[in-house]
Amino acid sequence: MEPPFRFDPLDDEAELSASRSPWGPDDHIGRLNWITDESRSEIMARVDGGGMFDLSVEYFVGMPTWTRAGDPKYDIWMTHTPDGSVNDGLNRVSPEVQRIYSSCGDSIAMTPHTGTHLDTLNHIGYHRRFWNDWNPDEDLGSRSWLKGGAEHYPPIVARGVLLDVAGLHGVDCLPDAYAVTPDDLRAAAREQGTQLRRGDVVLIRKGRMSRWPDPDGYMLNSPGLGLAAAKYLCEEAGAMCLATDTIALEVLPPEEPDVFLPVHAYLLAAAGAQIIEIVQMEEIAAERLYEFAFLGFPLRLRGATGAPMRIAVCPLRD
């Protein structure tokens, strides 16, 4: 496939439209179809075993979480404790045994869009139509989507590149509500000597992790991609998916009035490109590691609109 990397719109007359997948009616993963056995082997053959960077954040009570629509914040609680198991017998083991074998257990609750996570293609659409013509009338069950869930997602093994837009501007963090432009992305790539290729996982650093984990400082009026920048990465550069160090990939508040996460809608429904959010990029930016093997492992949550994931990146040999 050669540029422009655009797909067949479902509604030719609508200004905003979801797309039909070029990989057929049973496609659930969009641009991740660009990952093949050959592409994985090629990137893994170049991995430098001398270093690995973990780009995932830890989960803890009070961490910044998107709760604007009433979604649950991250919470954790003990389900059984050594003394409690002796006293209440919920483990169905005698108190004498429990005094010897001290048992602990816990449980967690959160939205799958908490911490380092991937947005699946069923997350946001246009006019009740989602990627590859999924729609809630036919494809949404009582508890979750019947199409497009994270259970379909493979391990994401690909060439990754970092575009350090904060570094380009010589700041620790871009200003509040700064909209990253195509010129910002081109300039960052040029200054770094980074070449963008079809099938890349593109990480865009705005420096917002310098404010983590302060909820207001990290989340409110976040800098992010403008719509033109997202279209440049997908349609001209051929990015496979995009990753960000912010709570949302796009600039908040949006550039235009009366819209709701327009960059999300474009990437997921029209471009078939997944979004990876809350990625810790400070260490690789300090090391000026701009090209690497990207290794991402989203949890296989059936029907979910997102999935927590662990990310590691490794330097590449020439």
C-alpha cells in the first residue's frame, strides 16, 4: 500500500465518516494487520540485548484517571488477610492452619482506560458507525461489544520512533492546550534525523509526564495532537498506531467548538489506527533514543473499548 494511506469511507457524502476496512468484513484490528511474521522477525533480529526501557506507569490509589463521564477510578482492596482469615474462616481452612500459612488476597476495579493502555477501534465512531461498519444496533451486546474487542489484538511488535516535540521547543513540557501541528512533527523528525516509515508505532512526547502524578497538573488542559497532525501521521507517514504521554492523545480542550474527541474519532473510526495513552517517555527522551523495537502487550479483554498494556522498548542495531 502506497501513500496516501486512506481507506474507503462508509458515507461518501458525510464530512466525517467511519471507514470500511481494506482487510475485509471480518477485520477487528485495522492497521495492526501490517504486523506480519516477517515484520516481527525483522525487527527482533535487530534488537540490541544491552538495554530495555519500561514505558508503563504503575497503578496506585489516587493516580490520574479519566473520570469525567463517571467511570471508576483505580481502586484496590484486600479480600482476605492473615488475621481476618483466622477470624472469619472465609478460606475454609481451620484457624490453626491459617496461623501457620498466612494468606493474603486482593481485588482491583478500574476503567480499562486507566494507566498505560490501548484504545480499541470500537471506542469512538461517527454517527453511530464505527470502524468497518460496526454499529450498536447489531454489534453491541448487553455488557460489551461483539466486535473489535481487545481479545483480537496480537502482541504489538514493530519499529517504534519517538518524536520529541517538547525537546524540539526546548521545554520540559509543552504549554497547556498546545495543539501539535504537522510542522512540529516534521521539524522534530528532521532535528532528530528520524525517518518515518509505514507501519511505525509513533510516540509523540509533549513532556506532560513531568507533571505526573499530580491529577490536575497532568490532566487539565493537556497539550496534544491537532487533527491535522493526526492526519499527517496516518495519511502521509503511514503510522500504524500513535502513542502519547498524556491522558488523551489530542489537545484538550479541542481546537474547534462543539466537538468531542475529534482526533480519537478520526484515528479509530476513519484511519483504523489504535491510540496508546499515558506512556512514560522521559527516560528514552533523555537518552535520545529515537528509534527502537516497540514491544506492547495489551490485555485480551473480550469486547472492551480499551486494554491496559505493558510496554518495553529496546535499542536497535544498525
